[in-house]
Amino acid sequence: MRVLLLDGYDPADDDRRVVVEAVEELEAGRHDVDLLAVHDFNPVLSAAERTAYHSDQPVISEDVRDSAARLQAAEALLFCYPTMAFNVPATLKGWLERVMVPGVAFVFDDRHRVRPGMQNIRRIGAVTTSPHSRMARFRARDAGKRTTARTLRLSAHKRCRTTFVSVPTPANDEGVAKIRQALSRW
């Protein structure tokens, strides 16, 4: 399976270990991993992109075009990110807002209803490190989990399966084992 892995960690972050472990586990399972580091991605939607959003050609910048092509070539999406304020980091959120546009993430049918545009995606997963307990994330309505494991699934294949793994920060051997176990089922 071709997996687009979105790395939301800063290269200097010690918790980036989870990305390395995720790549190793996926490659051990004979998956083709396409690693995209979003910390280099410009998260700001320009005025021209905002204007083009509802046009016939919403993808106008080269970095978005590259990400969209990689997304359309993938069969699975895996998000690896540090939880910040119960959500995904700003760069990853910006990537989602700039790349998940009409014609890429979703399409409109003849009656102008939203329909899934990522029919190629059959698996979506998220691996995150969080300083918060599971109960604290539950009370705060963990927006990162809602975005990656629930909302995006609506734009994917109808039989798309999801995986969500959250480990405490700093990532320890027990957390890495939990990640490896979850990804070994892919």
C-alpha cells in the first residue's frame, strides 16, 4: 500500500522519534512510504488561493500542486504530529486547509452536494504525542482526533478504516511499542 506520511514534527523535536518508528514499521510491512515534512510547508492561504478556492482550478501554487498529486497517488494517509492545545500544529492545519480543496478532497455532484473526492484513500491514521491524559483530551473534544480520524474519513473511500494512537510526551519505549502494534495491522 502506498502511504503518504505527513510529518508535523519540528526536526529538532525529540518526539520526532515516533515518525522514524512509524516509517520503519510501515516499511517492514512492505508499504511504500512517501514522507512529506509539513514543517517546511507555508500554512498561509494567500488571497489568490482564497479567490481560486471556488473556481474550476482551486490548486494554483506549486507546493499545493505537489502535495495534491502526492495525496492523489496515495492509498493511505498517516498523520504524525505533536498535539498542541488539543489540536494539530498550525503548519499541519494550514496544509489541510490549502490542499483539501474542491477537486482534491471532495467534489460536488449535479445537485451541488458534497461527495468524497479521495476515493483512493482506504486507510487514515494518526500518531501523536500529547502532554495531556486521555480524559483531558476527551473533555476538550480532541480536535486533532476529530480532524484526522473522523472528518477526513468522510472524504475518503466508503470502506476507509481509521487508526488513532496517542502516546505521552516524551515518547518512550512503551509508546513506541503501542505505535508499532497499531501500524503492524495496516
